[in-house]
Amino acid sequence: MSETLDLSATQAGAAEPYELLNQGGRTDLLLLCDHASNQIPPDLAGLGLDEAALCRHIALDIGIAEVTRDMARRLDAPAILSRFSRLLIDPNRPLDDPTLIPQISDDVVIPGNKGLGPAERDQRLARFFKPYHAAIARHLDDAHAAGHRPAIVSLHSFTPVMKGKERPWQIGVLWNEDGRLPLPMIARLRAVGLTVGDNEPYSGRGGHGYTMHRHADQRGLPNVLIEVRQDLIDTHHGAADWALRLSNLLDDMLSSADLRKRGAAL
């Protein structure tokens, strides 16, 4: 999959910094993709980075947007994806996290993020972060009003190597305290021979799980954050294979268990 700098939605005047797919999907599930895009509005001049840098993992989670869109179609589930680069502001970080607006990412200095004042920080929050999270909250409020309590699956990807160290996992399953989705998912993935990280390569109990803490844990909704290794989904065929695998897994899990009534363990 060749990642290219995509400014089309911003240049076309897209009003919202998020993409809502399949809003009327029939599956009681919401797919989220916090780091789907490398879009940066033209007025921010690529944050001073060249196109090569903006096509790297520092700007987006490579391959995962295609996986998310394919899963939304296969599962007939709604999905919300970001339309802005994590370098502008990271929607999966709490507001007091120093990496919310990173000045350095994987040893790359981000010139457009150096020396931001409170007004510029607030503008980033108002322009990108808050509308994205408001869209998620609005969707869940509407679902609740209609008598639904959807499970939430947040989709990410991770690099095969970080700081010179190879990462052995093919997929990571991140979670906080609610084991209803992640525990059986880990068991099923391992049962078919996959190398699965349990809260690896990141932990769902830290800042990396902010979106899930805010929208799923606080509402008591079943949830899991999935990290797929990028070299497995950086081609169209790889993304399609993993979308199929994860869709089949979730479809089976959601149809074979009542996640809302059975407590923390399935």
C-alpha cells in the first residue's frame, strides 16, 4: 500500500475532521480509527515536514484505515475515522499528555509544533480533537436513545521495529479493566497460531487507551483496542486479509455471547 499525502478532503472544504461510515449499520458495534489519516490543512503547511515524513507512521497508522473501512462493510457496522494527522493533535491522548501535540516523534522534529502558545493549542483542540470526540459521543448517545449499547472496537497499527528493536507480535490486544471482548479474542487468536500481545506493544491501561477510556469504559460498554503490525497490512491484499480475519472473529464473538449481561469474563 503506497501511502501518499492526502489533502483532498481539506482542500475540498470538508467541514468535519472525521469520516462517518455506514451510520445505519445493523450490527451493534462501533468501529473507531483514531489515526486513519495524514491530512494536514494547507494553512498549516505540512507542519514544516516534507511529504516523505508525512507518509511515515509518525503521521498516521499505516494500513489501518483500509482495514477499518473493509470491516465496516463486512460487518455492516458504523465506523468513525479521523480526517487529520496525529501530528496535528493526537485524539488518543489525554489533554495533559505531553505527546498530545508532539514536538518530536520517533526522533523526527515537528517544526510546526514547536513553541505553540495556549491560543494555538486551543485552536487545534477546537478544530480537530473536540469535533472527533463529539462525533463519537453523539453516535453513542443516539444508540443509547434507541435502546442499543454497542461494543466498541478501536483499530490501530504498529511498526515492526521501534528504536532498533523488532516487535514479534502480529497483533496486539489492548484493554483496561473490561475483559469481555479482549480475553476471548486473545484466546481465539492464539488458538489459530498467531503471535498475540496482551497489552503489547502498548498498554490499554495507559494514555494509549484514551479514546476507549472516554467513550467505552465510562459508559460500561464492551471494548477492545486492536493493534495490527503494519507490515501485515501495508498492501491492499494484506489489509483485506486482516479485515476478513477480524470481521469473522468479531462476528462469531458477538453472535455467540451476550456481552452486556455476562460480566467481565466470557
